[in-house]
Amino acid sequence: MNEVNNLLGQQVKLAENTVSDLQQAAEQARLAYKHDMAIAGYNQALDLLYANAHPVDTVMEYNLLAGRAACHGQLGDLQAQAADLDAMVKLAEKTGDVARQIEAINLMVEVANRLGNSAQAQQAAEVAVELARELGDRKLEADSLTALGQAYYALSEYSSAEKVHEQALSLYRDLADMAGVARNLWDLGSIAMVAGRAVEAEEFLNDALILYRTLGDRTGEANTLIVLGNAASDYAQRRDLYEAALRIFEAIGNRERQVVLYNNLALVYWSLGLYGRARDYAAQAVGIARDMQALYFLSNTLDALGRAYLGLEAYDQAQQVLDEGLALAREISDRWSESFYELMLGWVALAQQQPQQAKTRFETADQLFDELGMGPEQATALAWLGAAHLALDDWSTAFYFTNKATTQMKEIGATGEYPPQETWWLHYQVLSHNQANPAQFVVQPQDSDDVIWTCLDQARDTMMTGIATISDEGLRRNYLNKVKVNSQIVDEWTRQATQRKVSLTALTEAARAGNIDDQLKRMLDIGVRMTLRGEAATLHKFIMDEVVELSGAERAFLVLRQEPAGPEPWGVMASSGIASKAMTSVKKQADPILDRIATSHQAVLLEDVADPLSPPGQVPELARRSVLAIPMISRSQLMGIIYADMRLINGRFVQADVDLLTVLANQAAAALENAAWARTLEQRVDERTAELTTINSISQALVSELDLEAVIELVGEKLREIFAVETVYLGLYDPVNEKIHFAYNYYHGQRYHDMTINYGEGLASKVIETRRPMLINKNVIQHYIEFNVEANDFPAKSYLSVPITVSDSGSQSGQAVIGVISVQSIKQEGRFDEADLRLLTTIAANVGVAIQKARLFEETQQAKNVAEATAEELAETLDHLRATQGQLIQSEKMAALGQLIAGIAHEVNTPLGAIRASIGNISHALNDSIRQLPELFKRLSPEQEKDFFALLDKALTSEVTLSSREERKAKRALRSHLEDLDLAEADLIADTLADMGVYDDVDAFIPLFQSGDISFILQAAYNLSSQQKNSQNITTAVERASKVVFALKSYARYGQSETMIEADVTEGIDVVLTIYHNQLKRGIDVTKNYGPVSKILCLPDELNQVWTNLIHNAIQAMDNQGELEINVFQDNSHVVVQITDSGPGIPDEIKPRIFEPFFTTKPAGEGSGLGLDIVRKIVEKHEGKIEVDSRPGRTTFSVLLPVRI
């Protein structure tokens, strides 16, 4: 999205951007739901199009208008969308593009319907149909008929709508346009539904569903599921259909339809009284609508969120949401939503004891519902208007409105957005409120009681009608006890019926058995969603929500076993339907049941339990409860218990509930265990991350330290910092003298030096002896006794030691112990844990490597002197070994080794000399710069100062490397150019610039070069740039020396073992090239062509001898001047190495003899004639072969080595 922001931002500024660039950026913003930004992009594109294009590109103009119209629609600005569509129609008409004209009209029809201008939509659609018929385009005709049908549908002219949709359906079938067929089946199903032909509607919609699935049109499939859900009177079926559609839209990423479905699900759960769930779904819908900047959707979704908050009695939050929704509905002229917001804001005012404000809100809602023809909703508003008057103590007016509401409800005979029983309940409250004053009744006083009872029974009957279609028993119970008005009706009707001795069976009808397939699918879905929740807190709430939704419990809670166990074994993790102040009492009442389950691990079902919290004298069906408690078991362990209960009036739990919640409890136990495991894993990852951070900090510190004493000091100080304990030591083991020398010793808060103990004393000796870490968190003194070692005067209370090991091929285990690291606390037991042990072990491994590296560095430092001192001895030894062939072969190897050592000495000396020279140059340049800089900045003007730094930056960033000849040529060209510019100091400037590495593009600095102080300025620039270049020289020299040392170690690392190992031949070749670098660089160009090759089983040190001899011979053959080419590739089962030189070649007459022992073409005393003989024997020892191809100017030795596993 940042790319879109940046692109649009740049296009505001840059006039040269094309219209298509702006269109592309706007499209990207639209697809990212940044509709405001997209509209700005379309506006810029249109402005640029109108300003620059003559004539205007009408196709581009049409497409830009279409994109902007779509964005206006998403933002809910239907008027602006309609204006753009109208412009598109006129543009298409002007250009004679009838097809586009029809397309734009059909889009206008949809917008006009949404604006409430359905008559205008009908007229426009009829025009589109006529145009399509005149054009003879049957596809456009079918599209236009579809739009016309939708206009008729919006006008409630269902017969006309059905007729044109049937025509469109016929055309689409003739055209074999199955997408069009499916769409019109969908429309016909919607018409049949509102016409009350439910069976026919279902047939149409199911046919559309099958067709969409056949076409793979997941959007059409999901939209059909939505309509089927809208038609379903069974809330369980409606929920399942919406969820299925939601899964599709989530999978394909259609966020707009996700908003619709989250909102629909919120309304389903609101209707069932599951207000928490409703809030969660509505909040998701609102969040996506905000992100999409879809104001029309936001207006609808805020409605659902406000309802949920009202159900939760969160009136402040409801007020905030509903105020926003009302303002938005007015902004986008959404009068339908505006009417609902007015009604709900009246509820908020009434709940907040503001009846006058509530009355005003209800009056406005009544007027809007009346204007919109929404009879059932108007009846609801009238009933609440009566409630407001009742709160104002105006009984007669209250009676007038509630009576009018019930009358209107009976006349309409249909239900709307709100439960119709609420209207009867509000009328009942008004009647009951004034029962003490029968003179105001419109019936005879002796009949008043019957009138009131009839009203209450009508509320019950209407409520039971609403519940009749719910197939899911849990949802039926929720509908009764969670929907606030239903719960009130149930309580009051039960009390009144008991007094009247009326049977309660009208409320306590037999529960329905759930569909086992539906329940199984539901449980599988719950299990999947439960698994996806990783955090325990959200998982607890999710489990509680599912318990309530599945069982219909009035009250429920989830307890988990407390770890570690305390006086209270169970902790309440989540609850539902229980006020926080009542939780302790409810839990105490349930404790015997929890204890019973803790012992038996079996579910408990109690059908008739007294509720001690119930008021005295309460009706039994309201005072006694059905109780169900289910154990949560995972891997035979009781993790927790799910408790649920409900008053008998709302039903009784049965075995089916036990079975259902047992499945849920098992899923919940597994999910909670997984969440705990994931939490533990996260903690371990965090701990491991902290360990690795610590290890990394130590490793980074060690990597650049090669002095042994410094390494030990650094490690000791780091350990003190990390562990913050009173004793830290690092001991080095001397096996020859059987001593342990404590190179770092911090004991009881004080530093000690030069302390040594005999091997065998102290616990440190035991760690070295056993080669194992030692962690003791208590009774440390006891371990001294067990190990039979003498304790010091103040033994630690916690002790942790680990051995320091290094690789040792001579050891049976492959590791040698060279020391011990220990951290100890003298104050605290239990100070260390497994994480500390793991951390210290890893640090010890790094320390071992660092110590080994420091020692190796010391040895390497001595290598040069040792090599030079032994070179003469090796030469003398060679003379004595020439007596026999075996001696001569050995002499050949030793001569090569001596030669390599001499070369290495030179290789090490060369970078050291470069470093010394560069340091001197830096020192000289730095001294000059320190003297020059103050004076320089006094002399430079601001413009010159800017040019000076630009010149310096050019010099510092120059990567040009020229030969001496190329440099002289470049300098002459630069001098000539400067002289052409009449610069007085052209020679000086050219020389200095060349020294700084600047050879071209200098015209920008001409004003600086014209300065009278140019000599002083250039000298200052040269001094500054030379410091950087000399620093680079030092870096290069250090890297070169490091590479030579590494090559020497690699050359010698395999020793004289006769055991073949797997190795890469290219590594050995590179080692030899590194060692011969000094000779090669004097005049030989080396080309390496390495292809992918397998490792081979070989003796790497002997193959290094092969490469050494062949490369050395090539250098001598070329007399240190020419080209050396090395090719490595794999040919079937062989690795092939070819070494080619550009020397004079091998004469044909001697070529057959070159591999013979003692044959040489060199003068006496310069060669033994055994080099190639040794090469041949080594290659044959590897079951390979060596070949030579030579002609003047090109000689190639090819070595073929078998790939063996």
C-alpha cells in the first residue's frame, strides 16, 4: 500500500506522468480498498486527459469514469456514483457506442434502486432493453431484462419482475450462458420467496446453487447460500448457511461479502440473545467496512453492533456506536438505517432514565418507518413510544400507542426486524401498570384482569411461534432465556399461570431431538475453530460461548485445575449468565458437584436442583434448576470441568446434552493442552532466543580476539555480567604436569591471580575427569564428600560447572577437555536451572574454539620464522635423499614443500609491508589535514565548500583501477581537457585528480578549479581522500595475509593418513593457487572454470601434491608470463581437472617420456625428473588417469578421478 501512496504522491507533482500511469495507480488503490485515494487518482487522470488530449480519448475517459463510479459506490456516495454513471451513458451515446451505453444504464439501474428511485430505474432499464433489441445483441438484451426485473422487484411489482426474469432466463439458456441462467434462477427464487411460495423458491435457489457449483463460481454459490439463509425460518439452518457462505468468501478474499455475512451472523446471534457472539461478529464487520471505506456497509454494520451492545446493557458503548451510525446514515441518505438508529437511540435514552428524549426518538422512528412503508417496524416504534409515555406517567397516551401498535401488528400479520412479542409485552406492561385504576380501562373493571392475562398470553403465544421453527434445542433454549423480552415473558407468564392454575405445558413442551448429522458437522467445525485459537484467554471464552450455544444453558462456567494446587483446587476461567458479584455463591453451590467429578471423572446430570439464590416463595419452575457438569479429560487426566444449569421452566438437560457437551469437553481439553504446549514452546523459544543473544554477544566479542589472555579475561567478565554471582572461574587443564591453572578466578566477590591446583583436587577435577557438566542446587558440601574431595572454607550453595572441550582426532571420543568453566552462588540455593546449564555449555564450546584459535594464531605467528629457519636444513636434506629412487621421490616432495614455505614467507611479508606503508601515508595525510582544515574552511565560499565535498565524495567512491599505461593516458586526456577550459593550473589539477582516482566528469568542479587557492584546496582534498584509500589498502592486506594463513593450514590439515576421505578437489586447487599467488600475480592471468562436481573419495594431501606439481610446471613453462586456465567438470562417473598453460608446448619427440622417472629437460641441478612420475603414481593410486595434449602456445594436462562413495 505504501507503493500506491508513493506513486500517487509523485503523480501529483510530476506533470510528465501519463494518463495511463495515473489510471494504473488509481486502480491499485481501488483494489487495496483505498477508495478516497483512488478517486483522487481518477480525478487527476481525467484532468490531465481533458487538458492534454485533443481529441479526448473517449475509451480512456469511459474507463476512468467507471473506476471512479465504483469507488463512490463503495464509499456509499450513491449520488456521486449516479452522476458518473450518467456521464458514462451520455459519453457512450455521444460516441455511438450502444453496447457501452447499455452497460452503463444497467449499472445505473442498480444504483437507482439503492437510492429508492426504483421508478426511474424501471424506465432506464426499459430503455436498455429497447436499445439491446435494436442492436440485435441478445446477450445485452438478457442483461437488460435482468436489470429491469430487479427494478420491478424493488417496486414490489413481483409479477412483472417474474415475467422479465423468465424472459432473461430463456435468452440465457438459448445463449448457453450458464452464469446468466444461474443469476436469473437466483432472482426468481428471491421473488418466489417474498411471494410466499417457499417450496418453489427453494427449488429455484437450489438449481442456481447446483449451477454455480458446476461453473465453479464460488461467488455465485456463496450469494445463493446467503439468500437461502435469509429465507430460512430456522435460526440454526440460517446460521449454518451463513457460515458456509462466509467460509467461501474468506477463501476467495471477497471482503465486501465478508462484511455482509459477519453482519448477518451478528443479527442471527442477536435474535437468539447471544449478545456477546453478536458483538464479536458485528465488530469484525465494522472493522472490515472501515478498512474498505465502504460507508454504505458501515452504516448497516454499526446498526448490528449497536444492537449487540444494547443486549449486553453496555449503554455508553451503544450510544457511541449508534450516534456514529445515525450521522453516517444521514450523510449518505440511508433513511432505512436512519429509522433503526432513531429507534435504538430511543432505547438507550429510556435505559438511561431520559424518557422525554426517548419519546422524541421514537416519534422520529415512527415517522420514518411510516414513510418507508415498514409496518412491523412502525408497530415496534409505536409500542416503545407508549413505553416512553408510561415512563413519563402519561398512562392514557401510553395505552393509546401500545394499543395502536398491537392492533397494527394483528392487521399486518407479518414480522419485521424486531420480535413481535415485544409489542404485546409492552402493551401488557402498560395495562398492568394501571391495573389499580380500572376506571381508565376501555373494558369493564371485572374484565380487566382477563384483558391483561390475554395480552400476556398473546405475548407468550407469539414468542412460541417464533421458537417453533428452531430445530436446534440449544438455540431454542437460548431464545427463551437469553433474549431479554422472552425471559421477561417467561418469568411473568409462569407466575401468572401458576396463580391462575393454568398448565405450564404451553411453555414446557417436549424438547426436540437434534439432527445427528448436523450436530456432528457442528462439532467438527467447532473443533477446527477451537484448534486455531492459540491464546488461552480467547480459548476459554470460545469454549464458554460454545457451551451456551450448544446447550442453551442460562448459567455456565468453566473451571480448570489450579497449578500449583492451593486451598482452592479450581479456578474459574470463564462464565456466562452469572453476575460477577454472584459468581462466588454460584461456584460454592456447585462445589459438591465439582468434587464428585474430581473423584469419578464422570459427567453429572441432575434434573431438579433447588436454587438457593432464588427469592422465597418463587414458583418451583422458576426456583429449581436442571444441572449438567462435564469433565474435561485429556490423556486420562482431569484438566477442568464445564458446569451448566437452567431453570426448569426453560427445559431439562437430557442424555443427548451430556453426549454433545462431552464431545465438546474432550475437544476443549485437547485444545487447552495444545495451547499450553504452544505457550510452553513460546516460552522456550523466548528463553532460547535470550540464550542465543547472549551467546552471540560473546561470540562476536571472541571472533576478533586472538590473544589468549585477552580471550580468557573477556569470557570471565562476560560470565560475571550474565550470571551476576559471587564466584566465576575459568581453569585450563595441563595434562602433562597434571595441574589446573585458573587463568580467570573471581572468588567470593574478589579477583585472584596465578592460582593453580593439582589435578584431582576440587570439583573442577571431577568435571574434567568425567567430561560432563555438574549442576548442584543444594547440599553442595554433600557432593564434596561423595566425590572424596576436600571442600573449601566457604562452599557454594549453588554450583554449576561445564568442561571446555576442543576437537581432537587423536582422542577416542573426538574431543579433548582443555579446561573448566564454573559459576557459583554462595548466597542462594536453586540458583541455576537447565537453561543456565545449556547456556554455559554453549559458551564453553565457543570458548574452546576461541582458545584453540588463539593458540593456533600464536603458532602461526611462529610459522614464518620456523619455515625460514628450516628452509636451509630441508635443502641440505634433499642432497642426501637423491641417492636412491625412494630418496629422490621424497626429495621431490620436500623440495616442493620448501618452495611453498618460502613463498608463504614472501606472501606474509608483502601485506605486512603494505600495511606499514599505508599506516605511514595515513599518518602523514592526517597531520597535514589537521593543519589544513581550519584554514581551508576560512578560504572556501559556501558554493566552493559544496563543490569541495562533492569532489571528495567522487574520489572516495571511485572504483576505477588502471594500469600505469592506462593511468598516463587518462591523465593526458584530463590535462588536455582542463587546458581547453583555460585553467591556469591544468597540470597541477590533472596530476592531483589522477592521484585521487578522478579521471573524468570534472566539469561540475570548474568553478572550484578557478579559485586562486586551488593548489591549497587540492592538496587538502588529496590528503583527506588518501586516508580512505590507505585504509582500504590495509583492509586488503589483512585479508590477504589471513587468506594465506588459512591456505597453509588447509594445505597441511590432512596429515599423512592413508585413509581416504570425501573431499572437494576444487578446495585443494584453490589452496595451491593461494600459495602460488605471489608468483602468479607477476605476469600470469589465471582463469578458473569450476562446474558442479561431486565430492570424491581420496587422499587430499596427495592430490594437493598433484596440483602443486602441475601448476608449478605450468608457471615454469610460461617463464612467469602468460595465461593459466583451470577447468573442473564432471564427466559421467569421473571428475575431470584440466590445467592449461600458454607456454611453448612439449615437443612431440619427448612427449612419450615426460612421465618417466628421472627424465627432465632442465639443466643439471635444477630438477630431479621425478615430478610428473610422482603425479602419475598418485593419480593411478586413486584409480584415475592423467593425459596430456600439447601444441605450441597451449599445453593441457587432464586428470580424471573416479567418483566413488
